[in-house]
Amino acid sequence: MSPPPLRDLASHDAKETGPGEIAAGSFRTTVLIVEDERDIRAILADLLEDEGYSVAQASNGFEALGLLRSGLRPCTILLDLMMPVMNGWTFREQQLCDPELTKIPVAVMTAAGVPADTIRRELATIDVMRKPLSVDEILAVVARAIG
């Protein structure tokens, strides 16, 4: 039996985590969630924190670049593709052009109909997860990124 889709966990009491709440020295296990849907961000953050990760959040690629350029170094980035202000495609393009940020692994979360192989090739991502997301898949992707 497969785990319930992440959106089915929306009733879960999630908490918002800001970048200021990341403990010093925990950068190896920090995950940056870049997602415009606040409920999805909050659920992902709660799930990852329950597993022992520190979490930073951004509602679009522009905010995420700001966090990274101000010194945040997550072990991985969970990136939505379709967002306002700066989408995931543009964020990844900018990230790959910055030598200090290019090595941070990125896993894409999307409902877009773009083939996974195209996303992996064009964005040099480690994984592509289709929405609705599953808990097991998210945890496996983050573990692989750290591993």
C-alpha cells in the first residue's frame, strides 16, 4: 500500500519556520523548501523537522536566491517549478551561474506535464517528484541528497 499523497496530510498541524530559526552549525542537514503554496511548504517543513532536519523556506525563487546569497547552505533544495515572481526554471538557471551555489543539489517538485528526463537534463537536478507528493518519496530524495 502506498503512502497517502502529501496533500492528504493538509490537516496536519504544520508550523512555519523562518531562516532565522536554523541552528548554527546545522547546515549539513538543512533543507531549503522553495514552494509558493504556503500549506505545502508548512507540511513539508513539519515533516522534515519531525525527521530531524532544519528547514528554511522561500515562497519563490527570488526569495530563495536571497537566502542562499546571504549565506544559507542547505544540504538540498526542494524546488517547485511553477511559482510567481521567479519560477523554478529561472531560479535554477541563476543558481547554476553562481559558483558558490552551483553544487547545492536540487530536487524538483512539480505538477507540470514536462517529462522528468527533460527537467533533469535542462536543470541538472538530482530528482523529479510529481505532485501530489508522497511522504516516503520526499524522505528518500532528501536522504539521497545527503548520502
